[in-house]
Amino acid sequence: MNSTVAIIAAVVVVIVLIAVLVLRKKTPSDEKSGKTKDEKPQGDQKLYALGMNPVSEKPIMYALTTCQHCKNTRKFLDANNVDYIVIYLDEYSGSQRSDLMEKVRTYNPRGTFPTILVPGGKVIVGFRKQLMQEALIHDTGTTA
């Protein structure tokens, strides 16, 4: 009887240990980033840092992945060979997303998308072909 109880106790301990190991298991890439499997990615940290301190020789576009105006703006910029940087706010969550949204509102108080920061201080809000042509494309067809 005692040996049966000991075996059952040992089996329970082994099952609990296996469950704990499986729940805590991380992939090698997660171990490097410090994230567990269940955590949602917080976007690119370099882009987040750039979005918070936008100092760039390239235009920076704050956008949403689901925004049709943002998609049209990207198509226009790509068609005109403009070298630019895109920061998608919906790829971030929590305080990072709030911080980026607060930064967007410093340039565009309505907080709408896309918001494009042009080197030199100009801001373009929305899909505005004429303004983008004037600010980003020289008369010779080369990019700003």
C-alpha cells in the first residue's frame, strides 16, 4: 500500500514538473528578446525610438496598417521613388503606442493618418498628392 502511494505521488510530481516546464518554455529568439510566446510583439524598437525622436534625412510617415489613405500615400511615394520611413502605430501596444500617438499629436493635433514629417520641419497630413509633390519631389523628378 505504501509503495502504491509513493508511486502515485512520484507520478503527480513528474506531471507537475512537465506542465511547469512546458508553460515556461521559450524559443531561442524569445530568450534573446525576453518575450514569452504569449506576448504580442511591440514593433521594431529602432522605429519606435525614431518615432519618438524624429531626426532623419528621410521623410517619416506615421501610419496605420489598416488605413486606406496610408496605403495610397505609400503607393504614391513608391511610384515616385521617394525614400521614406514608415512607423505603423498599430504594430505597437500599451505605453509605446500611447507615446507614439502623443508624438503624432504634437505635429497633427487631430491625430489622423497618415502624418508625414518632411525633413526641414514641414508636416503633411492625409493623402495630399500636390503637397507631397511640392515637398518631396524636385522638378527634375529626383527625390528630396
